[in-house]
Amino acid sequence: MATSITMFSAFLILLSVACVNGFSSDPVNPPAFVVNLDLPEEQRWTEVALKYKQLVPDIYAIMKQFLPDPTISLPLIRKIAADVDSYLAKPYAGEMRGIAKTLNMSLGDVVTCNLLYDISAFCTSIVMQDANGTIWHARNLDYSFTEILRNISIRVDYQKGGKTVYTGITYAGYVGLVTGQRPNAFTMTMDERDQGAWWMNILIAILDRNASPVSFLLRDTLAMSENFTAALEKVAYTTTAASFYTIMGGVRVGEGAVITKGRVGPIDIWKLDAKSGRWYEVETNYDHWAPPPADDDRRDPAIKAMNSMGQKSISKKSLFNVMSTPPVMNNKTTYTVVMSAAQPEMMEAWIRNP
């Protein structure tokens, strides 16, 4: 009972902070930061961590209450944190260590919540080709911790030599990426594929050094792959701890796909085919060839909205309106993004407060 009261009190405090910071029913752009990849790993997130030092530790404390099977998973996480450089690849171990130090938190807590982000996302992603052959990409990201995560949503330009290599929309304290753009190359988003209790599979795979979190793979892909084809190959054929969906858009005609990813390879690669009438593809959290569950059908309303908009009317504004259609946008939506790798300056994110 005491734990429940403490958790509820912390939640109310965070909600009051959110109100003071001024959530509006009108969408607003998230704060923008630069992560300098030329800095040592432990120093890259210092500015972000200091900015959110009053919020992130309390948010992490609440998130930990939702940890699946804590009596089993917490000891495994502590083992990972105790030798984080052995279990998690560069640069993530060093970056999380730096965040923990700046926030005066245990490394185990930072590791825990970075992994929790990977298992609690529900999303709608749409990739499409307009009448001129330009590829566009839109996404809503929904989370269980909506009210508090809206207050730490940020845009990050990851730079080397003063030049942006890739951009992500993410949360303060989270070093992975599930939404990103590599300018003039590709865009990508990750949607969870619900395959049951795969939390333990992630921990075991990390401990066995056979896989890393999905969000780390997506950030690696944005950092290392120079074009759509290379990015698709990297995501589709890298062994991962869990199954998921990656939605991708490129810069050339036809460069759009939804990858249904199994642990060791692709289950399905669904590519745009505008000549055959498939000028867009909608992915939520269910296999595109199967009907969505009646209690979570965001797909059909999104399809209806896309058909109403039409291929000739694609724009940032029209896609924002599509992503604002209920229940595509719902009370768990934290942010909306519209982007096009061929028009990188057009990328925009909005914090949503339905």
C-alpha cells in the first residue's frame, strides 16, 4: 500500500509540473538539442540531462513500477549494469553511464528504463509516394506513460564536425531511437510487434551477447547506412532479440517499405508499388496481412483518411490531419512526426495533447 501511495503521489507531482510547463491542446514543437558525436560518449547527453534533471529521475521511478516480472528481471538488469560495456555495444554503454552520472542515478535504473521504452510503444506509421514520386513518412508514437513523457519529448540532431548526420525524435534520457531521418538518404520508424512476453527474451539475448535492443539497431542504422537499400538490408538481416516492424522511406521512386522483422531475418518485406495502386502503406502494431483486433483498429481509420486525402494532395499539413484522425491519434499519443528524406528541412514533430 505504501508503495502504491508513493507512486501515485509522484505521478501527481509530475502531472503538476507538466501543467506548470504549459501543455496546451494545441500541438507544439518539442525542444531541440544537438548531440555532438565528436565528444566522448559520457559527455554527449550532458546538456539534455541537466535540462531535465528535475523530471527524468521521478519519471524513471514511475516507469520501474511497470517492470514485468521484477523479481526475475531486476537481478538480470543489475548484472547487465554491473558490466555494461560487455553487454551493450558502443556508444550506448558510455552514453547511459554519462546520463546516470549527470542525474545522480544508478546505472541500473537508466538501463532499466531504456529497455522499458522498447516494450511499451504502440504506434501508427505510414509511408507513401506522392503524385510527383516523392516519398513521405508520417508517424504517431503512443506510450503507456503518456502524460509524463510528453513533457520530456525532444528533437535531437546528431552531429559530427558540426554537420547533422541524422535526426531523431525521442525522450530525454533515452539513448536509442525509434523515429529518425538521415538527410537525403532515408527515414525510419519502429513499431512494436506484440508477440507476448518477450521482455525476458531481450534480457537473455543481451546477457548471451547475441543481440541488442531494437532501438539501438535503428540508431546504428541511421548512423552507418548511407542509403535506403543499405538501411533496409541492415535492419532486415541483423539478428535481434525480438520481432518488430520497421517502416522506411527513401529518396527515390518506389523506396518505401514495411519490414516485419523476425529475430533472425525478415518475415515479410512489403514494398510500395504505386503503379499497381499501392502508393501508401499503413502499419500499426499488427501484421498487415491479418485483420487488426476490433479493440485496437487504428489501421482502417488511417486507410480511410489516406484515401480521402488522395495521392495528389500530400503535404505536411494534410498528413498532420491524417495523423490527427481518431483513433489514429488517441489519448496515448505523445508526438506526431511528418518527414521526407528528400526534403530533410521539412521534418517536423509536434507534441500532442488530445
